[in-house]
Amino acid sequence: MLNDMVINEIIDDLQGTCQDIGEVLIEYELELDDLDSKDFEAIDDAIFNCACCGWWYDLAEISTDVEDENVCARCVEDGDYEI
């Protein structure tokens, strides 16, 4: 498990972007295999990657109208994601 400071920096670097998590990990000289389930859980507890637009958002921005995927409210409101 990575230390909390590194996980928080990764979360900060991802949030508000459409970067691939692997791209961000390179900045820390890490690969996906370097993260364990607790690291992924910490990320998932803070942000999500919209299944429609690919941007990383705060959990508060998940659309409550979509049950099967994590989709941001903006994509649903704009009609980019059909329910």
C-alpha cells in the first residue's frame, strides 16, 4: 500500500482531468501493479471516472439517475448519456 500522501496527490492530479490513471502514475515512477486493492479503494472513495466523458470527478457529481455505471450528472443533463 502506498502512503496516504502519495494517494492524495494522485487523486488531486486526476480530479478534473481526463487523464488515464497510468499517465499520472508515471509522474510518481509507479505502474498500476504498484497499487494494491486498498490504494484503489482509497481512490474510489474520493473520485470516479465518468463512463461517458472519461473525466475524473468528485463523488458528489455522480448522477443518481444511472444505476449500472458511474456517470457524471453533467453528461446526463447534457444528453450525452442516455438513460
